[in-house]
Amino acid sequence: MEQYDWIRNPFATNAINSTEALPLQIREEFTDLNNDMTLKLYFSEVPLDVFWIYVKKEYPHISYKAILTLLPFSTTYLCEQSFSTLVLIKNDKRSCLKDLDQELRVALSNIEPNIKLLCSLKQAQLPKRLIVAADTVFILENEVLGRPESTNHNIEMLTKLSGKCHEVLTCVTLVYGMEKDANGEPVFLEKSFFDSTIVKITDIPRSVITEYVKTGEPEFKAGGYSITELGATLVERIYGDYYNIIGLPAYRTAKEIRALLDAQLI
């Protein structure tokens, strides 16, 4: 639709015409962004969603508007891909049971557990507590990169990443409160958010990729490399929170927890 031309390509000749219905503050930000030649070059190198997340610090209002528009299109895809990856990982773990020396038999009970009772007993001495859960995915050109399945797969993965930018997304959920309602049942409150970091991998010679994979370091690592070890030498630059790549955006998480403390929710 024409009113979203400014999102699809903010540097197109007629892009500014599609912003006429937007608030003045957003139109002013768009004018500045449209004339930024450095961002125009960056726009040509990365996916659309990566670009709008990257500019959120300098152009927060127009970035927020663009991300809200794009989010429904990417969320379903990412959920499906992440679920498929999770199923694959769990199946790999289950296959380990085949190596057991003795026969293993599993029987399902017909007793239905009282989940609410079990939770309330666990929480009896802890009226307020906090649970932090997080999961991270690596995305290259709309493809979710899981863990390498073999040495050749690891080499192929790093070859794809070589010389390109990819996105690291970490979703964090805070489960808090856990007070009891009028019926004495535990109440679970939660808040979720995500953070994004762009990672630029340098141009890596094939021989370097092969030798790096031989070290065994990137085995079982999402994306096929480890930024906390030798893999850091493959990273040319990052845009965003370093700790988000490791698996938990420390600053954003601490900020959200502080907000809960200030509101006396935990």
C-alpha cells in the first residue's frame, strides 16, 4: 500500500509523499533520515527490519512506527522457525536414550496433577519472587540460524555469514508478583520484551573458517561461532548491546527489573 512506501524504502524518490498523513514530529524525523547518506548506504546492506531497529536511537518516533507496522509480518515467521529448531534439538536429545545399556520403559499415569496446588505449595514461603527467562536467535536474511549439525554445516554457516551483517534477537520474559487472589490461588504476572543487536562478520578466508571449525569451539553454538572466545576475532563490529549476543541484554533487563522494584511489584 502506498502509505507504507516510506517504510519499504525511506530513500525512494516518492517516499516522502507517503508520510503526509503522519504526525509532524514523525515527518520531521523522516526528513532528516531521508537526507542521511550514511544510513542510505547501510539500508542497502541489511534487511528492512534490521534497518528500522538500528535507527531507533537516533530517530525513535519514526522507528517505533515502522517496527509496529512490520512486527506482525516477522513475528509469525520467527515463531514457526524457532519452534522447528526447538523440536529438532529435543529430538536430538531424545536420541541419546538409544545408547542406554538397559531397557527403558515409560508409562503414562492416569492421575491428573493439580498444578495450582503444586505451585501454591512451592510459593508458600515466597509471596514475591522473580523468574527471568530468555532465548536468543541468530537471523541472516530472514533465515534463523540454529546450532550447526555437523562440521560441514558449520563451515557452510560461517561462509554465509562472511562479510555480512546478521541480527541477534533475544526475547526476555519476567514472571513476577505471584500474590494470591481472593480464592487463595496464585496470580502470575509477566512482562516480555526483546532486544536486537546487529553483528558484522568480516570477510573470512575459507582456510580460516576450516581451521576455526576444527578447534571445536563453535560446536553447539547458535550461529556457528562464539563471540566470547576465538570467534570474537571474526566480528568486525557490532551495533547494539554486546551482552544481548551472549544471551541476555543486561542493561535492558536490569532497567525492567528496576521498574518492577520501584512499583513494588517484586
